[in-house]
Amino acid sequence: MTTELNSGSQRSPSNLHAWGITVLLLVTLIWGTSYPVLKGTLSSLSPSAIFATRFVIAALPFTPYLRFLNFSLLRDGLLLGLVIFTTLNLQTFALETTSANHAAFIASFNVILVPLLGQLMGRQVFLKTFLAAGLAICGVGVMCWESEQLVLGDFLMLGNAFLYSIYILKLESITLRHPTLPLAAIQLWVIAIVSLIWAAPDLVAQQEAISANLGVLLYLGLFDTAATIVLQVVAQRWVNAYETALMYTLEPIFGAVFSFLLLGEKLGVRGLIGAAFVLVAMVFGQSKSQDAEQNGEIQVNESIGPALSDSDTEPINVPVSLPSANLVELELDL
């Protein structure tokens, strides 16, 4: 199907906000699969080889959209791409020394860091935001934390959480200045080029291992990387940074589910209690009081159309199909 993206500008802010929350839910579900999948791949491939292959795979379908490149788009895409490259590097190296559960728990710290950094930047942050964030991170802690022992990977994941908080805050404003697919294209190609430079020696030495893991790398590239970056850009047109960070605390829940399905890791009573805390925080964080609405706690950009361009809807024949294509075009028929 081909649908005008800017038709979303005719929809009510509440509907757009609900759609953005749904998109973020899908993002966290996809991310939940990445921890067990990436953990298994690290046994046969180096982090640099995984990075280079997954991001080249992710970037290739977006190559035609580079023709819309301009200085502003290049500047913003370069910034976002380098931040994402660094955060994913920290995550990959962290998983060499820490468990997937620990990594998921510490990554959720961005739910606290985003409003804290927002406050430092002079933004108005409501008490309810901090309460929901605290409840969510307590739930993730109950679910994931197994001991008080800290390893190097835990500190790397803390750096990951800090940088990703910056990404969430920056994306909230940058996403309204550029069309979705060109912005995703420049981010992905920035990461792909830096990764290729970094991984050149390993790519030559690990050709056989790359071929053996091609299916996993295709999944990481197309779904866990390309699709989620596009969906984040779309969702943060309609959902503010604080709610976005809160939604991302669902990632450990999905991570625990997929770790059980793929690795046989069990989620016990403590895990269920922690998951319940996170879900309560989600409901509490999404509830809007009259005062909050009047003060604009949740702001949805109603004039989305001008921020988009025809480049998002122009059909392009690309040999690799993008799993999120229908969602990106959806601003939509619903």
C-alpha cells in the first residue's frame, strides 16, 4: 500500500499519542529479543564483525534516501548515528562480562536519567514522571538483579544508559525537523561506515563465521537495527522523551520472555513481581491528570505534516524488504 504520511496531521493528538505508544511497545518487543540473540552470536563472532555486518545490512535498504541529504540533515544524523554507535558498542562489550539480565536492568536506568537530564536542561518535569520512573526501575531491579557483585560490563552498561538518555532527548527535537526515512538513512550509514573502518581486519578473518551466522545477522540488521531506528523516529513525533524512556523499561520483560524461549532461562516469582511493578508504572505514567494536560506534560505535535516531505512516501524499489515498512507508511489508514 502507499499512503500519504502527512495524512496523520488530520488525526487528533490523543490518537497520535496512542499510536506512538503502540509503536514504542513494538520497539521494546524487538529489543527484547536482542539480548539472547546477541549473547549467542558473541561466541563465534567478534563485536566489531557483528557491528559492521548488521549495520551494512540495515543501511542498504535506505541508500536511495541519501539523495535528500542536506547540511542540517547530515549534521543531525551524524550526531545521532555516533551516539547510537557508541551505545551499542558499550552494550556489545558489556555482554562479554555481564549477564543479559544485568545488562537489561542497568540499561533501564535511562528512565531516571532522561527526566534528570531534562531538568538540568531547563525542561519542566512533573513529579509523576519521577514517581513512575522510580517504580519502573524498582520493578526491573527486582526482576533482573541477582547479586551485589559488579563487573566491568555493568559499568559499561551504565555508560550505555547515560548516552542513550541523551539520544532520546535529542531525538525528541530532531525528529520534527526532518523526514523520517532520510533521517534514518543518514544515521544508519554513519554507523555502518564507522563500523566498517573499525572491523576491517576482523571481517577478512571471520568470513566463514559471518556466513554461518548470516541469518542471525540479517535479523539483527533488518529488525533489531533498521526497523527500530525508523520506528523510534516515527514514535517520538508523538510521544515525549520522558514517556519514551518509561516505555523502554518494558524491554527487560520482553528480554526475560525471549531469554526463556531461546536460552531456557527461567523467570521465577521475583521476575513476575518485578514485571508487575513495571506494568503498574506504565499505567501510572500514562495516566494524565487535568493539571498535567493543561500544563502540557504530554505534548503531541499536531502539525506533523510540515515536518515531513514527499521523500517519505515516494516509492523506491529496493531488493531488501524492510520489515517495518507498513508501520512507517501508516500515519496511516487507521
